[in-house]
Amino acid sequence: MEKSSGGFFFSWSEAFQSGVESAGGKGWNLGRLEQYGFKVPAGGVLAAGAYQCFIEENNLLEDTGEISQSINIGNIGEREIERKLLLLREKIRAGHIPSNIRDELVSHLKTSGMLDKPIAVRSSASAEDSAKASFAGIHESFLNVLGIDNILSAIKRCYASLWTPQAVAYRRKMGIKDEEVGQAVVIMEMVKAQAAGVAFTCDPQTGREDMFVVNANFGLGESVVNGAIEPDTYYLDVSAYRAMPNIKKKKIGSKKGITEVIASGGTHFVPYGDLASQQVLPDENIEKLGLLLMRVFESLGECEEHQDVEWAFDGRDFVLLQARPVTALPSYTFEALKSKKRIWSNGNYRDAVPMVISPLNRRLMKNSIDTIQYTGFSEPGYPMPEGFQFSRFVKGRLYCDMSALQWAYYDSTGMLPKDFNPFWGGHQPEIEIEDSDPFKGEIGLERQSRAMKGVSLIMEAAANATSTFTEFISSVESLIGDGFDRIPDQDFIDKYNELGQIFKAYCEKFSFLSGVGTLPLWSLLQKLYGYLGPRVMIALNGLMVGGELKITSADHGYRLIELAELARQDKAAIQYLTGDNFNPCTWEEHLPESSPFKKEFRKFIKEYGHRAVYELDIINPRWEEDPSYLLDIIKSTMATANLEQWKNKQKEKFNQAWAEVAEKIPPEEQAEIQKGIKDARDGAAVREMTKSVMVMALKAYRLMALELGDRLTQRGIIEESGDIFYCSWSDLVSILDGDWNGDGLRTLVAARKASQREKESLMPPDVILGEEPVYSEPAALSSGDSLPGVGAAAGKASGVARLIRHPGEGNKLQPGDVLVAPSTDPGWTPLFLRACAVVMETGGYLSHGSIVAREYGVPAVVNVQGAMKVIEEGQNIVVDGDEGKVYFQN
């Protein structure tokens, strides 16, 4: 067992460094809290090694070993077994703590001034308070312990509590071996609590994750923990759109007493009536506690593990007494799914957010995606479970509850899972639907009615799209104004709240704006199917090539080709781009104002500079900050760029597709089909613009973060400005509001960076069934040595496969190569113009990459399971976007 520098007693910082094996779950978490800047009582941890020495010193190894061998889950309740356990506990309580451990403990308590103060002595087993097992209420703790003899006695009673029938039974149930559990002991000063209680960063009774629940009573928290009274219960709305958690509702408990300290030691319950009906915490303090809980959730739980927190209020500050993961949360989902294993998938999410998301952006990103999906169902009238969240983080990456999403689409509008998955993308299984005819009976009429309401909302969004975009952009630009460098700290909170309301309102419209790209395409598909049958998708893909209306995520590429052509004729641009000291970030300084290329590139940046590669994470620089990616593409294509040739190829593809359609459709109906094509293209443009406009709000969040990064660096709170992205907004709000001076933030940032690196090194599973990760195996080769996928863009092309895992590797892709990628977001799409074809491991028919590939006329097959594993770098492959297959050439 690891010891502290002095021996067996750890300070909080030593407990933090020593880890859970030595400090135990409770001790290690308190060490983390203290090091991360939370207020915890003065104290430390008697290491688990001291327990081992105690057992050896008192010749109890044989007793504990015999019990470990003889007790199993079947005989735990037998009288003889209970007698053995009782005898062991009596031996432990009668034992003596080795003199070196006793002397060290006394020395530390004297030095820290705690020896003559009331002390809390609390068990901290090494397997306790973990994500796997909480041991809640299993091991003993003692409050208001006075004097060294009583402290030593309490320590031995903590040791003995390892060997109660309930403790041994819990270990057997959880599959934890006795020898795996060492007993450390937390020893800390008692807090003079005016109020105390427990709090959860979720609702532990229902499983809801969109609210915090706080239980509170006057006096010590023991009355709340042991259920002696009915406490106050406060429910907090913790939306990321607001800086501070807001009180959602309150239930004032019928508190019939408080736990108080006894002058001679220990505690007792005192009945009373005067305070029974009074609210324990004023509203302002409830919200401050809510912000503190958010910091705990984002610091210890990393937005993944909900936390169970014991707290006390001393009249001035909240003090944290314990924090541990919530280990058994009920499944909060649709009634029809409650008995079924939940299916989590990264399909579709991998297009836009495949990465481990930065700490500063986690809650905001998750909240916005959940808002988009929730309102997509609730606005047409479907009765969603209140506060339901479709998303969760797993090792820092976002996953979607596909069982819930498939069910919601089925139950709200009648869409069957088999029809949903190809459009969504991913490799998740389909949920089982007993009723294959979703439109029969009264419930079927309700589904049709909601579907029509959804269509109406999409049509309304289409009609108002331009004004919606303009109004949103204007609101964001007005909020940004001249920047954030002159506003006082406190005003950032108001700006954050103002931006949050703008962003939330847009997210609530997002689903229907995005649907503007789906509805006309679906309508066109239905019209064509009667004439073209199975070839309808091939024809449809061809008809979407090279539209006149701008699709913003495709327009990036067109404009970059034009800029490359312009640069080829601009001597200043050639000199700058091909010079030995080419620096993409100094184009404004190095190019003269007379340069035509500079003038056009400036226009490009003004229009698209708010965008970035993987732009939904605000840690990533926007193109206006760092145009390296853009200028590298321009530089590498300058010699070969030819937009006219590209457009001619697109026109040829479209004409071929139209010729096939025109041959099979009566002349009198062709005008309607042509209108349908235009509507589908227009819809695709709105869909892509919807995301581009959304990114404007993220630009504002990033600008706020950058300014705060500079300020906190200047004040020495963080080491460098980029560390701001490893903070959380709850950290920043606490500092801006004056509740926290930022001490400990550097340590927290370092821990988050280490966690980020570790998570990024992990291979993310494609699907998680319940809690079991499932890694997609490469799809089996079909007849003809081909890999199956979804044909997303028409045509067939062959070339050398280039496995590109990030757009930053785009220089590996030479003109005429096949781009093979795990997924793509709009930032990837300029690379499409260099490729003869595109293959993606995930993605659906309506993913951003698919839309752009169709517009460009680049053959594409998406959702090819395991493509990055089975296709080899440099291998010759054929991409058949018509059939949705990838062939291997000899």
C-alpha cells in the first residue's frame, strides 16, 4: 500500500495523489474536491495501509482469511456465519492501533489544530463511492468525536464495519473480493452547520437527468441521510442555456426535528415545531448550491457520471462533505421501452461530433442536440416524457438513444425502424415493433395527424427560412457587437444568458428547418418511384447534381476552386503561396491590397469565416482565425483548378439522369417533376444553411471564451489562454460571480487535459447495448468481392484509396484518389472536389457529406461498416454510388 510522505496519514493533496486504492473512495473524492478548489472541511485520510498493519499487528489475518473462504451469498444469513462475523468485529474493536500509526495521527492532529476540536470519523473503503459500487450506508461513520482515545475507537469501529453481514453480503452481490477492499478512514473537522443535506445531479427516483434534486434540513445532515425527517426538496432546472441553475419547484417538508451535537460527544435528534414549516435555504442559496453541484458534476463526473453529494451550510459558505457517483439510476424513457435494453449509437452524431468534446462545450452541445430532437416530436403534438434527453456522453463522446429515437418516430408518425435507419446512418440494430401496420385504428389516425402537423411546421419553416436566418444572425452579431474585451466580468453572465435564449429559440426551430431538406426529397422520391421502381435512388442521386441555388457547405468547395484559379493568375498570390516562408495566418500582412486574390479571399472569409473543421466544438479555431486549412487546399490545387470543367461534368451527369427519367415519365408530368427537383435542391440548401447559421452562435460562445481565457491567464488563474476550453462554464460563472477565486482551477485543467488525452486514445464503440460496448466488425464481402453501404451520390469511379481520419491529413489525397473517411462534416467537403469518389464508414442519405457529394456529382457510398479497417491504404477500389457498393480491384 502506498503511504504519504510522513507515513500513514494523507493530507487532502496526498489523498488526491495516492488514488482510491490507498485513500478509499470517499477520501480520494474529497482530495479531488479540495485540489479542484471546492471547500471541504480541514482534515485528511488514514490510509488503507494502516488497516492492513492493524490486522497484522492484532493477528487477525487468519480470521479474515477464514471468513473470506467460508462465506458465500448462499450462507450469509446463517446464525453460525453471523456469529463468526460478530466475533471478528469484537476482536477488531478490542484491538490496538500500532504505536507508530497512533503517534503519526496525534502529531498531524496537533499540527493542524484539530486535536481538541470536534471530529468526524468516516469509513472510506477502497471499493466504496465508485461508479461500480457505492456501499451507501454500509460502512460506519461517527460524528462529533472528541479526543484522541475516542478517535482511535471510532477508527476501529470503522474497520469493524467492513465485517458486518450487510457489508459482506454487498461485496458478494457486487462480485468484490474481500481482499480487494482496504479500509481507509476520513478524519475531518466537524462543520458548524446551520443547514445540511444531500443533493443529486439527477432525480434518483425517476431517473430524469435534466434536473438536480436537493434535500435539506436545519442542523446537521444526519437527519436527512438516515431518513429521520421529511426534508425540504428543491428541484433545479439545469439547462446549459442559462448560467445559473433555476429553481423548478420546491416541496417544503414537514421537518419535525434536527440533529445536533452533544457537548460530551456524539449527536442526538431534537424534536421541534417552530421551524417545521420554514424553508431551510433561501432561493438565492438554493441556486448557488445548484451551481456548486454543477461544478461537481463537471469536475468529478465529467458530464457522464451523476453525483450524490453531501453538503453543509455554515452561514457563509457551502462545504462539501462527500461526493460519489450515483450507481443505480432508474431508466427514464418511454413506457414501452422500460423493460428493454437501451441501444446507444454514434451513427449520425459521428458526422458532426465524432470527437471527444472539450469540457467547455460538453453540456452546451448535448443540450442543443437534445432540444433539437425533443422539439421535433413535441411541437407536432407528440406527448414526449417531460425533460427526456436523447443523448449521453460515453468516454467524452456523444451517443444517441436509438431505441428511444426509433420508438418516437414510430409512435409519433408511424415510421418503421427499417425505414428510419438508412436515413439516420449508423450500424445499430432495429427495435422490435409488434404492430407492423402503424396506421390502423384510432392511434393510426393520431399518427397521421401528427405527421401532417409536422409537414405543416416544415412548410412554415421553409416559408420563413430567410427571415429566420437573418433575424438569428442579426441577434448574434448585435450581441457580439465590437467584441467582449471591454465588458466587466459580471456582464459576461448576462451576455451568456442572452446568447443562451437566442440559441435555444433557434434550436427549437432547427428540426423543422432541417426538415425542409427532407420533405421535398421524400415527395420527389415517391413521385419517381412509380415510374422508375428500384432504380429510383440512382436517378434521384443524379438529379441532385449541380443545382443553381447555393448549398453553403458545397459552395465552400466551388469558391476555393475559383480562388485557386485566381491565385494562379495573381503574381503576388503565387509568390506568397509558394514562398519558402509561407505562413497561412499572415495573408493579410503579406498580400498587397492590389492583389485580386486577396480581395476575393477576404470576401470568402467574411462569408464563411465563422466555420471550421468539426465546428460544433468551440475549441476548434474558426477559419477567420486560422485559414491554414483553406490556404493549403488552394495552394495544392492551384495548378489544376478548373471550375468550368467541373461544372460541365456535373451538367453531363444531370442530363444523363434526366434523360432516363424523361424517357419513362409522360411529357405532361415532367414539369411537375422538374419543379420537384428544384424544390428538393432548394430544400437541401436550406438544410445546409440551417447548420451554418447555427455555427454563428457557437462563434459567439467561442469569442466569449477567448476573452475570458486572456483575462484568467493575466490573473494567473490558468496557465495559458487555451486552457479556457478545459474549464466548464460553471467554473467560469463561479469566478465571474465572485463565489470562487479560481484556486485549484489549474489542477483541474491539468486533470481534464489528461482525461481528454486518455479518452482520445480509446477506440469508440459504434453501439452500446445497455452498458455493453459493441464494436462494428467490417461488413462481410458480398458476391463479387464488394462491401455494401448506402448509395448517397450517383455514378461509378475507381481510384487509389486514401484513408483520411481527419481533414488535416487531406494533403495525402491526390486528384483522382478515393477519399475513405470515418465520417464527414461540412469542413471536410472541400476535399471532395479533389477525390474521384467518397466512401464513409457511417452516414445516412441525408447527412451533410451525402448532400454535398450529390451536389458535386462525386460518387459516394456511405455507412460502409468497418470501411476504415477492411479497405487498405493505397488499394485500388471501385465506388459504385448507384448500387451502394465498394468493389476491390486486383
